[in-house]
Amino acid sequence: MSRAFLIFNVVGFQAVWFASVLGAANGMPWAGPVVLLAYAALHLRLSPDRAGDLRMLGIAILLGFLADSALAVSGLLVYASPWPSAALAPAWILAMWAGFALTLNHSMGFLRGRNWVAFAFGALGGPLAYLGASRGFDAVSFPIDLTTAMIALALVWGAAMPALYALHAALGPRRNDKQQGAAA
């Protein structure tokens, strides 16, 4: 994998993240999904593992929808521009999950198979991302005690990171499937 692709991978995700939080904070919840579509189209065209990236996208969007909808329903956080419903993960946060998913096989690939490191990375990085979206952009707010919200986010993201890799591996082609396909 080229160094240029890894840089594109990181920068592309950051573009999705900023477009999502800025858009949500300014009443434009479509901004993140639009930037995601452009980034994902180019990423998938250039990716050395298109099938793996598509699989990770599906897993992350589903997991993100479940996790962030649960966080919204629980009252731990409130999203700006909560489209389509305040009780569901908004489209702009799902765009962030999708953009992040595209890093997991590439610039974040060093976490694969290192469950405790992935857990620690998620438990630290997840809450910091939400805190940044809150403090820097007003894209999310915490109507309850901030410490409680950060602990909940640490647990959700700590569990999500190794789960994303485990589900990706479990749903991917098996070594014997590849060998049989090559022999046919």
C-alpha cells in the first residue's frame, strides 16, 4: 500500500469528520454524507482491498447506527441536526462511522488482531472525538454529567473497535474458500 494512499485515507476521513460536525452544527446535516460519498467513491476506486472495505463499511454503519441510536435514546447525548429523528443516530454521524470504517483496513490497520490496543484506542479516541464535536462545534451536547457520558462513550467505543475487526474477519472469506476458488 502506498504512502500516498495512506495519507489520502487519513485526510479523507478528517474531511468527512469536519464536514459532518460543521454541517450538523450549522443546520446542514447533509454536508457530511455528501463529502463521504465523494471520499468513499475515490477511496474504493483506489483501494487495494475494495471488498474488505465494503464489508467494513456495512459492519460499521450498522454498528454505528445501533450504538449512536442507543446513546441518543438513553439521553447521554443530544445531536445537533438530528435527522431523521432525535431517537436515531443522525445521517451525519453515520457518515462519520462510514468514513472511519474506511481507515480500519489501511491507516488504522495496525489495530487488527491487537484487541487490547484496539479497545484502548477506542476507549480514548471515541470520547475525545465526541468531546471535540461538542466543545469545538456544538454538533453534540451532553445533557447529563459529562463524566458519565465520557465513561459511557469509552465503553461503547472500547467495545466497538475490536468488535469491528472481529466481525470483519468473521464475515470475510475463509482461507479454504480462497484456495478452492483459485483451484477451480
